[in-house]
Amino acid sequence: MKHTPITLVRNGGLIYPKGDADYDVLLNLGVPMNNLNADFIPALLTYLPSKVKHKVVKFDELEAEMLERFEAKWKREVVITPKAVTLVFDKSTKEALVTKAVASLRKWYRGHFYRLDSAEKRAGRNTKIVLTKVLTPRRES
């Protein structure tokens, strides 16, 4: 009998599948969830068959991993706080690079039920883009 791995992400009061493969496993088991209240974790884990090996990870851990990968490509200052992501760059930085970085961050956070609102601040030689995180869980229909 083959063991099926599944990874769930816990973000405060939310729990959701980490990726599409995890969602498909739940769908095949008859639990079509996209995001649920974290109070549902014990009931869900009790419902899962023994062949499904589950792992619950914290959103903060995933965000830290993403930040490491992002900083390696961005090669400029990035500050992540619980409420915002701040990109700091000088005026010589190409606009296309900044636009691509912001789009990349928005896409990643959208996959974890966050919306990023942006504000640009210019001071001297540096420019800051502050992307404020807003948790927007979608309701199941």
C-alpha cells in the first residue's frame, strides 16, 4: 500500500493545502477544502486514512524560505515584518526589475490568502516600496 503525503499550512486561524497536489489528495478523499478555520485541524486529521501521511507547517516558516530565495535574486535590501514587505533600492535600479519583483511577491502572497497594497516612498538616493499585507481568506461556496 502506497503512502500519500499531504502538507497543510497553518496561518493564524486559517488552515489550507500547501499546493495543488495536496488539494487533489483532499479532493480525492472527499474533503474539497481551500481554506478552513484552524479549529478544524483535529477533525480533519482524524478523518484522514492511515495511508495519508500529513504534515502541518507554519506560514512563517514558508515565508522565511521564500524570503531567502527572493533575496538571492533581488540582491538589494528586503525587510519583512508581520505587517509589510519593504523593498529598498537606489534610483539606478531598472523599473522593469522592480515591477517584476513586486509582481512575484504579490503572486506568492496571493497563493497564501494575502493581498499586498503598495506605497512608494522616495528619499535621497533610495526608493522604498512598502507592500502592506492584508489577510483576505476566501469563503468556501
